[in-house]
Amino acid sequence: MATFPKEEGKIFTFGQKMSSGLKANSDIFPALPVNPLDLDNALNTYVAKRDAADAAQSTAAQAIVEKQTALQALADKIKSNTRYAEQAVNYDDTKLKTIGWGGRKEPTPLAKPGQAFRLVATEQGADWIELRWEKPIDGGKVAAYEIRCRDGAAMGSGSSWPPPHPRKPR
């Protein structure tokens, strides 16, 4: 059994085929609920509305491009004035607030990260070493790692530093 099409183009094509088929076979289908001329009018109305929608969509797309261009030009002008104002008042927050802007915020230092753990040497050569560790589970974001060297004899073979500690439960 055939299924009714769901896509716009396929519905339109089906309507065209039905109209031409009904006109050619009026003896097979004598008492139609919608005659082929009314179907043709509906097809023509659809084509006109589809074309109008396409034209409107094209016009809207062009209007959006023009709007974005105007917005970018506006943003560039505002940024230029903002840079000038910041330098003119030496980033004074109270003076910049008069134009709806604010001065620079004081930099906030990063919180100290926790200690990396389960540090192990995965590979080692005569003058190089490859290390692997797990990131800290507490503290702030890690900006850099500092690696300090210990004498290998003091640690013993196969040991890791610092000693592993359990992860916090999630």
C-alpha cells in the first residue's frame, strides 16, 4: 500500500500527477470530491505562495546581512570611542561609568592548586626522563608544574613520589 508523501516537493509532484491522471481518466473516476480544475487552482495557488515565500526569504536573508554589516560598523565605532575614553581618563572607573563603561578590574591571582599525585617515571634514559602524574583534585587551576629532582638512590627502585593518596568520593 502506498503512503502519502510528507515532504513538500513530493506532495506537489503527487498533486501534479494526480491532476493529469484524473483529467486523462475521467471515465474511471467519474464522481470526485475535488475536481481536477479545483486541484489545478490549488496547485497554482501553492506555486504562487511558494515563490512569494522564496522571494521573502531571500529579501530577509539580504536584510539580515545588511543588519549584521551595520551592527559590525556600529561596534567598531563604539570600540574606538571606548579605547579613546579609557586612555583619556586613565581607566578611571567612575569617569568611565558616565559613558556606560567601566575601568579595568584588578587582576585576581589564581588559587594555589593541590599537589599532583601518583607521579611515576614511565620511561627513562641516561639524561632524560618521561613522567606521568594525575592532576590535583583540589585547589585552583594549574597554570604550570614545577618538577624538582631527587636522587634516585634515595627513593629506591619502583617507588613513586609523592606517595599516592585516595581520591575524594564523587
